[in-house]
Amino acid sequence: MIQQLIERLLAEANGEATKESYCKKELANAEKERDYRYADAMKLNVMIAELEAKKEQLTNENLVLADEIEKLRTSLNESTDLSFARKSTRRTWMRSQRPMRVWRPSRRRSSS
């Protein structure tokens, strides 16, 4: 009877050792997996920070370009208006330089 009790205690100890070994192994795997995921999360955070900086840079560049486009449009409109005014002035001047046509009665030769 004591022998059976010893054998049962040894079997239970062996079972607990197996469970403990399994738990330690799984815990180590879980910690390793956690560390990998943490490293992945840190890489993603760096990428997000870089992309946010790039977004801010592009937003600022977009504002600058929009301002430049507006200035160019204004300049184009002013140039177009100035060109039109010059053409109009030139036409007026050209018209004033034409010789005036004066009406003269036609001379008819008298038939004699």
C-alpha cells in the first residue's frame, strides 16, 4: 500500500512537472511573440511619424504652390489687360495717322 502511494505521488509529480514544463515553454513563446509584435508596433509608429511629417511638408508645399498659382493668374490677367490696352492704343494711334480723305467734287471735262 505504501508502494502504491509512492507510485501515485511520483506519477502526480511527473504530471505536474510535465504541465510546468509545458507552461514555461508556452509562456516563453508568448513572451517572444509579444516582443516581436512590440517591435513591429514600434516600426509602424516610426513609419506613421515619417508619413505625418511628409504629409505636413506636402500640405505646406501645396499652400505655397496654390499661392504661386494665384500670383501667376493675377500676373497673367494684368499682362492680358495691359496687352489689350496697348493694342487698343496702337489701333487708335494708327487710325489717327491715316490720311484724312477729303471729299472733292469730281472734275468733269467739258465737251467742246
